[in-house]
Amino acid sequence: MSVPDYQSLMLPVLAASSKGEVRIGEVITKIAGQLGLTPEDRAKLLPSGRQGVFENRVHWAKFYLGKAGLIEATRRGHFRITPRGQQVLKTNPLKIDNDFLGQFEEFKQFKESSSQSVAHGSASIETEIASHAETPDEIMRVAHKQIEASLAQDLLDRICASPPDFFERLIVNLLLSMGYGGSAANAGRALGRSGDDGVDGVIDQDALGLDRVYVQAKRYKNGNNIGSPAIRDFFGSLDRHKAAKGLFVTTSTFSPSARETAEFLSKRIVLIDGEQLAILMIRYNVGCRIEETLHIKKIDEDFFE
């Protein structure tokens, strides 16, 4: 089964504390067993890779229950149900969610204070969260992915509107930014001229140029895919240069036959399509820069111990 959203976990979290103080780690394990989550479900991570999706959602369910006064923290990593929480359980609710918690004054005040902290004219963060199954962490990361997806398309559009030799230099710069060529000066250079034997760039992996990576760069619009003949031609160019490996980069994509051809040739040829190219450019800050950094902070439990 899929991992439940954080609102669906509110009732199980509250019920898990019905007997008194509990540790959050034990609650996570207990609820996972009750729901029949598989090890694969438990292993799913947030994009940050630092916390599990299920664990994160249990923590957010606990957070909102606390804001409504149904549970309270006792010591580090522990909490217990409150008299109000006990009363709620006695009513045998079918579900506890943000709408349900809205009946409690403390939760209303929490939502209002959150709304007031948002810039004037913006929608309430709590309203946005309440209308989604995702936690605030997940909503933030989804928005980040959307921003990067838009940036990736903008990068490819700008590349396609630039001169061919710009694209060749860009690929060399990207490889150097990724660490290819080491610390050697002038380790990478674009060729892109007649007589280059079908090679647009080269990276020297060592100071003497004994180990080289040859690059072919094709600046094609989306839909104009690279076929297997282009891969075989590049293979022939590598053979003429007595090279053992090459990199073929395009702003479009590769046909299935092209990928199959690259897989079975005797030389190592790595294929990078437009989508992968944009991702690498963003990761290594090539053609883009950091506009703003948001710091996500949490309680320092050690400080309060």
C-alpha cells in the first residue's frame, strides 16, 4: 500500500498515546505495523534523503495534534495524550484532520498566527496545507521541483537560441565544473571546426593528455532525436582518435535504437539528453546561479534538555 497522508495519521498517532507517555520512534513503528506498511514503504525518503516519508508524516500529524491541545510534549522524543485528547477518543471519531482540529480555539489561533506571518496579500499557508495531503515539507519540495523544471526548460531554450560554438564551449565548461580534467590548466577545450573528425570537444584527464574524453555535441530542437547512425559515426571518430571513451550530448533526446547501439559498441559512449543536461547544469551552477537561499530550521532538542 502507499504511505498515508499526514492527516490520515492523526487518529492513529492520538490513539497510540492513549495509555500514557510514548516515544515517537515507537509510535512510528507501531503505526507502520498496524497499517501493514512494507519495508519498501518505510524506506521511501524525502528528496533531501535525510528522513523517511512515513516518519515525516507521523511527525507532522503529531505537530498538529499538539497545536490543537490533544497531546503534549513531555521530554525529548516523548509525548502523551491530554485530557482533551482522551475526550476526543471517547467520541470514537472516524477521522481526525485539519477540519476536525478547527473546532479547538488553540488550533484556530495557530492558523491565524500562521496566516499573519505571510506577506500581505498572500494566501494563508495553513489554507494551502489543509487542502493537500502532503506535509509542509513535501509541498515545499514540490514547489522547488516546479521551479527547477521551469528553469531547466529556460536553459534549453536559451541554448537552442545560441550559436553552435557556444553549445560546444558550454559542454566543456560543464565537464570541468563536474571535476573532469582535475586541476590541470587548460584541461578542456572546444574544437568545433573543420578537420575535427566529428569531435566537438576534448577533456584531458591528466596533465600529459594520456587519458582523454572526447565530446560530440548536437544542438537539436525537441523532437529532432538522435538516431543510431549518429552514434556509429561518433564511434568511428573515437576510433580515428584512438580513444576508448566518449560523451555524446544533445539538447533533444536519443532514439531507442541509438541507446541500444551505444550500449553494445566496444567503446564506452555515454549519452546525455536535454533533460539530463539541464539537470546537470542546475546541479553544478552552469548557466544559472543561486538567487535566494531558504534556511529550514527545527527545534534544538539539546538546548532544552
